[in-house]
Amino acid sequence: MAEPVDSVIPDDEGKEKFKKSDNVAFYRRQIQGPSLQHRALLDTLVLTENRARFELLEPDTQNRLLLSLSPSKCGTVRIIIDELQPIKARYRVPDVMTGELQCEQLRMERQSKESLTLSWASGHHQVRVWHFPFRLEILCGHEALVTFNPKGKLWFEALQDPPSELQEEEHTSSLWTETFRQFVDIKANGPSSVGADLCLHGFRHVYGLPEHSDNLQLKDTSDGEPYRLYNLDVFAYELYSRLGLYGSVPLMVAHRPDRTLGVFWLNASETFVNIQYSPTDQQEDRTPPVKRRRTPTQTDVHWLSESGVIDCTVLLGPTPQQLFAQYAQLTGYQALPPLFALGYHQCRWNYNDEADVKEVDAGFDRHNIPYDVIWLDIEHTNGKRYFTWDPVLFPEPASLQCHLEKKKRKLVIINDPHIKVDYGWYLFCEARDGGHFVKDREGQMYRGSCWPGVSSYLDFSNPATRAWYSRCFSLDKYKGSTPSLFVWNDMNEPSVFDGPEQTMPKDAVHHGGWEHRDMHNLYGFYQHMATVEGLITRSGGSERPFVLSRSFFAGSQRLGAVWTGDNVASWDYLKISVPMVLSLSLAGIAFCGADIGGFYGDPEPELLVRWYQAAALQPFFRGHSAKETKRREPWLFGQEITAKIRTAIQQRYCLLPYWYTLFHLAHTSGLPPLRPLWVEFPTEQNTFTVDHEYMIGGALLACPVTEAGIQQVKVLLPGSADIWYDVNSAKAYKGGRTVSLPVTLDTVPVFQRGGSVVCRSAGSGSCTAVLQQLPLSITVALNSQGCADGELYLDDGHSFKYRDRKAFCLRRFDMLSGRLLCRPASSEGAFECDTVIQSVTIMGVKSRPSTVTVHVSGAEDTSATFEFTETCCKLTVDSLELRVAADWEIRITG
Ligand code: NOJ
């Protein structure tokens, strides 16, 4: 049996390990292939209650396809194309769409020999189908928004019977077998790729398609590689690259000043996307505006996938908010995390033993730095057998968890999808006997190498395997686990050290006989799903789970958090973390972050501080470092650095009431906490390419410093009618311009938008459970009309009672005409809570008030003492004891 693998970079062969699009046969076939001439057979149209269906014919190949079209009530149009009579079923991605959509009844508007037009009840949208050459337009009024197949790139390789051996020799071998380096891929179904092009009219900015280490706005791919969606374990990935990383979300978001639109390509096989902008960048730069008008503005997009069917949903927006809601209805809302998961996480590969864990935990208390979770990497196990503990290093795991739990802190352990092949280990035997492993194409248990050495891989696509794996997390089965243990799924692309591109061969076979090729990008999603199920079941359905996954797909937001994998301790990786998390956020994966400090290498103290400051303003907040790196707990770099890291973490904790409220919003509306500026300023063109600053909710604009030795940063403050308040100085700035802000290593540029109310905790506590007991302070930032509003969401922070018993409290603050009101934001919800508001700060108060009066329903008015700072027009009312759950009012008289 092979020895366990020890190194950070197993057998690294560098870039050569991974394919470029040139190396991929189906991509070459489609790009170089003949141009096909599909016809829509309009007389085959059938309108049913919830869809339209008609046939497509390609005369040369005589290929017949069936297109089904279904608009939904929430503003999406789904186009599915399959073979009319496939010799066997083609893979359709299960379990990603939530099935919540209600479809619209279509009716015939107009019909001729050339085209037919269909409409439906809601909105002004129509679909026009052209007979020849076949194209399908989605119209709003008379304007075409999207054209499907405008350039005739529709491609559908019909399944065929395998050729006889003789014929095979005549074949270009890549149809049935394909070789990359030493790896031979034998394709059980032969060529089965699909592809289609779409034109997005009037759009010149598209985003999404994570995961890539690239800018937020997707690039024109005409002179380079296409964006690749193929989940891979890429250690220390190259920057500004379109090659595939750990996860994939095939959602593209297009934006123009009057409309946001989405294209969701539901396919889990290897996928490429080409993008072409018109006018081109050169035309935009050089052509005088008058001439430019002749080139219509549009984005051409070409999707190509290795197998499955075409399942393409257009999300019609038109606002960014509506688009997020539509996408959430398709693939699910962000899970509401337990509050602790939004706190700070301390991880390292590895904390050596129980004493080490206790020492690090105590270090946080000693240095007065809040944190919630400490993490154990692979070395905590007995020989990389997940669900076990190293008997020498972690002999008393349950009492370790009790030790942490006494301080209301949690432990997270890693649990990867590969299982050590060990005939003497009950868990391996159970999985084998239950038929829970992926098979090779000969029907034997597939074997590949990973941390434990020779391993087999659980087939999470099998519901029975998911159920079995979930049960492994039950407290009685998982020895040494307690309810305060949570989970980290890593290496789940899956990573196979001796596999092609360091992953599973495409000809491996899953439940139902499907090839790995069909569902590769779903593997991590399914492990994440099974783990989440396990944690929920462990608590009898009462507690919210927390599971971090490295690999993901569309819909992973329903399950928990993801992170951006093996980054590097350098300024460039800190910088790219911002567009990477923004791109994930746009594609629904709202709970995301990057390893603080950079996983690989040793950050200098300045970089580490800047990384903490930036990450404190991102959703998932975890320090992590690789095995060979130096220790880097926050207090190891001298008092000054410790103080700066402490401040960054404390400020994150103070802002948690706001973050939690934003997560509630993501959970109920689909709107992500992190938003590119254009989401909040959709008509302002100068925000469309900004990806180093962003909004946290609607109220805060963050511009983390990601360069060394900087003394000044330039911050674009959008909205010419807006006022922005520096959260540190309360200084007001007019929007619609770029300001230069002097910075020191203590400064993190964050601005509050005039018109908003933000709730913070008055202190940071030692962890989130302590934070929940602390009073709140409210910051009201007035807009030019003297108004502001905001919300606050509270619940117990850990259970499903908010959902099952409506045990939550959603409050609204409104400031208008010198009165600040606290009222319920929704008639739903009842939550016993004693939380009080201790202070109210109002920024933008023009002159010193004469009195401030507090009115609480059912009590007499009292006048409050206040402080007014003339230089920055800031009014602070302190020593309040206003229950957040009660209705009250503060009146300011001039
Ligand atoms: C790869 C992960 O990306 C990294 O975070 C982890 O520490 C190592 N695997 C070891 O488990």
C-alpha cells in the first residue's frame, strides 16, 4: 500500500498539469466545426399549460432536436434543447434547481412562415422564433434583449452507437478516446458535446462565471483563452487567468445603465465560455463617438459543454435586485449561517496537538482578540482516516471541544471525500459493502491517490451514499465529536494526485451509470450537501450547520460557505481576493472569503495587517496557512502589529449586527452582502469596471488597502446627489467624485452612505456568544434631505427557530424631519430579547439642537443629554437604554 502523501505540493508539475482549450477535443471540434444551419420547424409547435415545444432540424446531419421554452412568473425564460429521439437518455443536472418557479402560460401573438411570436401574461416580454436560420429572440416591447443562436453556433452532437473496431481506426481518435499527457480518456458515449451562442443587445459589461482569479468584469476572449469551468485543485493558482479553479457557477450577469440581465447555463460537464464585446476596446478608445454609434453595442457569448443537454435560462431583471431574486428562486437562497460562523476563524495546517489548540485559544484571550472557531487540518486524524483522531496528538477530542465550548467557541475539523483503502478499517469496509464508491469504467472500485495514499472516492451523487455519509456525523457514530464540532470539506473537486489534471478521470462511473464527465462540476456540491445534512440530522433538525467547502456549483449557497483555496502570501493575491469574492457574491455564493495572510508563504507584517483589515470586510473571515509556513497567530509580530490586527478583528465583531442583518436579507431576498458598486449605482457608468472597492449592503462602501507602503488612496464615491461619511472621522464628502484619502497602516477606508442607518455592537466581546449580550449603538447618516433608514435582524443566532417558529425580530429605523423612529419592519416574527440600544450617533446634523427628547410607547418623554461636534456635524446621544424590540422615538429640536 502506498505511503500517505505529505507535501504541500504533491508531485507538482506546474502549469503543464492543466489543459488549455487547445488540448480539449470537444472544444476544438466546435470552434473549428462546420457551420450548421438549423431550421425551426414552426408547424411542430405545441403549446401546453407551462411551455412551448417545437422541433429543430439540421438538414446536413439530419439531426432532429426538441426545444422547450418556459417563461416563469418571476421573470425568467428557460430554453431546454435535447435530441428528439436520443438512443439513450442524456444527463440533466438534478438537485440544483429548487423547483420553486411557477411557469407562465404562453399564447400565440403572431405567426407567419418565417417566424412566430409568443407572449405571456406578466410583463412586456415576448419570444420570437425564426424559422431559418433558426434564432430565438427575447423581446421587451419591440426591443430585442437577447438573441439565442444569432451566429448559428448551436451545436448538438447526437449520441451514436460505438463504431466497430475497424471504423474506429478510421476515426479521428479523439471522438471515442482522447489522450492528454499519459492519461487516456475512453468515452463510453463518444462525442456528445453541446454549444450555443447568445447575443446580449446593448450590453458591454458582463460579470460572474466564478471561479477565476481575474477581474470582476469578464474580459473579451477573442485573443486569448476562453473562461473554463472545470473544478480543479490548482495550488498557488496563476493570477489574472481564465483557467478553471476549485468551483464553478455557470451564471453570467450582464449590466447596462437601464437593465441587468442574466444567463444561466445549467450544465455540470467541462464548459468553456467565449466573450466578445462590441465595440471592441480599441474601437471604444479610438473611434470618435459619432462613428461609434454605427457599431451596435452588444456582447456575444458562446457556451460550449462536453456533454448533457442545453439548459439555458435567461434572467430578465431588469434591476440588479430582481435579478438576484430570480437567481435565488432558480437555485436557492443563501443559507442563514449560525452567528459564530461570521466571527473570526483561526486555522492552520496544522495545530499540532490538544495542548497547541488550548494554547492558541488562550492566546486570543490573553491578547484580548475576539475569535469564535479554531480549525484542525488533516493531521488531526489517525493516518488521514476522516472521522478518526490521532490517538497520540488528539487523545481527548471531546474534552477539547468542551474546553472550547465553555468559552462558547467551536472546533472545525477537515473531512475530505477520499477514503483510505484500508481493509482493516470499519468505515472503509462499510462504504465498500454499501457500494458507496465511484467505479472505474470496468466496474471496479475506482482508486486514486490523495493524502492517505491509495484511496477510493465516495459517490456523493448517489442519494444512498449521501444518507450513509450523513449518518457518519451522528454523535454516537463519530467518536469524539460533540455538538460544537463543525466541518470543512476540502479536496472535493475532487483532487486526485495521480489523476488527469489532478482530478478524477472522466470515464469513472457514478450511480445510475453516469460518467464522471457528465457531473464533474457537481462532485463538491454533493459532498457539501451530504455534510450539511449530517450536521442538521445530528441535532435532530434543530441547529443550523456550518460547513465550508472548497469546491462548489450553482446552488452551493444553500449549503454554507466557500473559500478561494490555495492563494499565496503576496500583495497581488490580497488584491485579487476582492474581485474574486465579488464575483462569487454576484453568482449567489454570498458566504465566501480568502485565506488571510495567503495560504502559501510567509507574509510580512504589513501585508498581514492589510489582509486582516480587508478580510474583516469580506463575508467569510479566516486566517489559514500551509504546513511549511511560519506560525502567524496575530500576536507573533510585536505589540504594534498585534494592536492593528486586534483592531481589525474587533471592528469586524462590532459590525456583526449589520453583517447578520445582511445575511438575513441574502437568505430572504437573494441580495448578497457584498455588492459591486454598480449594483447600488446601476446608472453610473464609471462604477461598471470598479473592483477594488465595493458596497457592504446598501450602507457601507469599503476600499481596502491592498498595496504596500501606501500613504494615500483614491476612492471613487459614486452618486452626485449622495453624501458619504468617513466612518472613522465622520467627515462628510460629496459623491460623484474621486477623493484622495491619506492613509496610515491604521486606516481602512470605509464610508457610510447618507440616507442609511447602521447598527453596531457597542463592544466586541471575546466571541459572538458574548457579543450577543452587549448593547448596540446606531449610526444614522443623513442624506441631503435629512433622512435615513435601515434595518436590524436578531434571532438566537444558532437554531432553526427563526424559520420554524418565527422566533426573530426585524426592526426598522427611520429618520425624517428630525425624528428617529424604531418600529417593527415586518408583522411577522416574535423574539424575546433584552438587547438595548445604548447610543445613537447622527452624522450630517447641520446645527446644534436645543433639545433631544426620547419617547417610548407607554412611558413619559424624557430629555436626553447629547454631544454635538460642530466640525463634523455629528450628534451623539449616549447612555440610552432603549430596548430594540420596543417602539420608540428620538426627537431632535433645532
Ligand atoms: C488544500 C487546502 O486548500 C488547504 O487549505 C489545506 O490546508 C490543505 N489542503 C491540507 O488539508
